[in-house]
Amino acid sequence: MNNDFAFSRRRFIQVSGAGLVGMEFLKSGGGLFHTPEASAADVTSPLTSHEALKELLDGNNRFIKSMKDSCVLRTPDRRMEVAEGQNPFAIILACADSRVSPEIIFDQWIGDLFVVRVAGNIVSPANYGILGSIEYGVKVLGVNLIMVLGHSRCGAVEGAIKALQDGTVFPGSIEAIVKTIEPAVQKAKNEPGDLLQNAIQENVRLGVSRVSDTDPVIAPLVKEGKVRVVGGNYDLVSGEVSLVA
């Protein structure tokens, strides 16, 4: 993160008063949600979706270099600044894997990313918390870039492969996670190369498609070009995040 970007984020919070205006999450929600942030109608993302994606990839490059070029403001002043209100520049739907921390691998700090994490970075209509959190980031915080982030050697995807190949049944709610990933494995079965890696990427594509098609909040904004949804894959060994087309 360069100093100009950091300054623009500080000025945005100071000038806009983000964090001081209480607004309804959704007008149709009947006052169900109130937030200390301004609504998306009043908040403009500090970056365009293209700029946000560039900042993520630039930050990942800094991380790969062992963060020797990091410009992240990990200071008490920065912490106090974002305590007044948040204005993240990207939403990241990532796996719950302990080795995949978006703030670290993208060289960002508190207040920069709106992160939703769940095993297998799944998008399941049955789990309203996942999509609802993403919708909140878009509708209330005004974020215009969403990344669905998978990673190499994903255990959840590996579990879905075992379920289809061997009939393995997993206990409790783990089975629901596996079932959500199974369509990606089915599609990857006919692709050349490593099944696990192919299934991981298909699971990301499936997530991107499901997020992009989510009504009534996200799909219309995607169609209008106001919100961009992209896929990414994090390599546990190299530390690199590559885009998944």
C-alpha cells in the first residue's frame, strides 16, 4: 500500500464522516440492521474495482518479498482512525484454513479488507451468513470488488473428492460443506491434469458465479458494472495469489 493510498483513506474517513452516520442496511429490512457506517448511497469506495484488484496483487507481491517493501500503517494512530468507522476497499471470501490470512498475504491491515472466511471458501444459499456478510460489505460499506479466494491443497475440496470417489461420509455439518463443493469436483473430473488442483479452481469459479448471481443485492450491481467479482488462488508454498479466470 503506497502512502498516497493510505492518505486518501484517512482523508475519506475524516471528510465523509463514515462511521458517524447511522443508516439502515437495506431499506426493505424494516430497520432490522443499523450500522455505524454510512450506507452505500453515501459512501464511495476509496478505489475503483480495477485499482482495488491492483492493490491486492501489489500487496501480495510485497508479501512474497517477505514484506520488506511493506508500507502498511500498523500504528496506534491507524488503529484509532479506523475505530471511528470502516471503509474497506475489497471483500475477500476466503477459506478458514489457518495458513490463508487475507490481511497478511495481501499485505494489508485492519480496516483495509472486509473478510468472510469459511472452510472451502464456499458460497451456499443455505448458509445465509456468508452471502449476507458479502451483501453487507457491498450495500452498506460500498465495496465494489469481491474476491473468492481458494488455495492449494485445500482439505475441504479434498474431502469432496473422497466423498465422490470413495463414498466417504463426513460427520455433522462438515458433510454440508463437502456437498456444496461436489459440483466443482464433478466438473473437474473430465479436465486434464491434477484433479485436486483443478477442483480447487472450479470451486473458486463456482463461488464467483454464485456470488455474481445473488439477488437482490449483488447481481443487479454486477450487471450494471458497479461491482466486480473475481476469483483467486493462493499457493501455500510460493505465497503467490493468481487470478482464476
